[in-house]
Amino acid sequence: MPRVVVDVMLKPEILDPQGQAVANALPRLGVSDVSSVRIGRRIEIEFAGEPDLDRAREIADKLLANPVIEDFAIRVVDAEDEHP
Amino acid sequence: MPRVVVDVMLKPEILDPQGQAVANALPRLGVSDVSSVRIGRRIEIEFAGEPDLDRAREIADKLLANPVIEDFAIRVVDAEDEHP
């Protein structure tokens, strides 16, 4: 069953302390070639019927993202693709 | 510049109260055809040079995901593609 994936990330100009904390911890793991880490949210929405992108956009806009500090992108993925 | 994206989601058998809260709020928005909402994390890692998937996997395994309750998937995306 295809699902709609909403990716929510802080806008590039907004500081991301959580990502920064991870980036700062990397040298202790012996990793020195990472220039930036940004942490956002991935939301998977499953519809009872066909995936509805417009509906998903409305949900993202009203419930999932804060448009003042965050951007979001919406796409349909097959259940097998890119599922963790 | 391509970046590595790590998607971290709770394993399917683990309850997701945050996603459940969103799903429960949807009828108040007039949305009744959503069967499930799951909320995870999306981490974008930028490398100083070429993206290094093995390195990213090591970072995800040690820092970003809790393998007891979470699964993760790693992929390289172009900066323009699917960026919120």
C-alpha cells in the first residue's frame, strides 16, 4: 500500500542545536569529514483508500509543521521503498 | 552537493503515541480517511567531500537510532531532490 511521506526540516537559516550536538559528537567517534548535521521529522501517513496528496498537504500545514521555522515536502512512496 | 539522508522510524510493533495523537486529531480537521500516522526522524548529513554511506551507517547505528526500538534506512539524495 503506498503511503504519503511528509519530511519536515527546520528552515536553513534556523539554528538546529540537536543536529549541532550530533555533529559535535562525531570527532569522538573518529569521524572528521562531516560538515553539517540537520535533524528533522519524517511522518508517514497511511490512507484507507488512495493516497491523497492535497489532504496530506493540508494535514502537514495545519498539524505537522510550523511554517514560521520549518519547511516541509510531501511525496508518495511505495511501502517497500525507502522504508527503514 | 549530495547529502546522506538517514530515516529513523519506530519499529512497526512499537506503539507511536505521537503519531497516534496526530491521527486522533484528524477528524476534527474533517479528515476521516487516514488509517495510520507514524512519526520518526529525518537526519541530513553533509560531508566535506564525497558522501560516505558506510560512515553514515556507523553514525546512524551509534548516535542516531536506538536499534532496540527503531529501524533506520540510509540513502544519498541530491541537494535539490526532496528537500523540504
